[in-house]
Amino acid sequence: MTQNPSEHDDLDSADGEDPLLASCLDDALGPYLGALSPEEIEDYRRFLTVFITTHPAAAPLYDRLRARPPVLSESGEVAREGAGAEGSMANTAAVEPGDGTFGGRR
């Protein structure tokens, strides 16, 4: 599984590693840390980096993950694409009787 290290040097980030990519690689390679040598782990890390960022099936999924907002550490409202505030219960005045809801829930 050894590859030419200079072949994909353009994919190495000069300003640091992408945290999303690092998390994906850690998840994928975590079970093998005790079974493989550090050199083999680095080979697999480079291979998976190239695969995730360039493969026609994996790259669009990776791009979609990168486009998502970061995970919030607190509860709260998160804006979603295509969802407007008009559907929110916070903006709804009193629920009219006979509107087909139970207990004012929509």
C-alpha cells in the first residue's frame, strides 16, 4: 500500500490539517493503531486523504460535510436551508380552535 510521497504533495495542507478530515482518518484508522507500524499508519493516512478528497464518490460527500455548520456545544436554534421562520411555533400567535391540532401542537 505504499505510494509515491511526492505524487500528492499538493493535497498536504501547509497551514495545518483539516479537522474534519483528521476526525475521519482517526475514526477509520483507530482500530489499527496497535496492529500496524507507524509507517503503515502514515501510508494509510495519506491514501485515505487522497481517496476522500479526490474520488468521484467520496469527494462530494466530503464537500457536503465541510459545508455543514460546526457542531454546536450548546442547545439552541440552528438555521436550516429552505426553512423559514414562518413555520416556527415561536412566531405563531394563539392557535385557533378547530385547526386540527391537539394542545396547540403542529
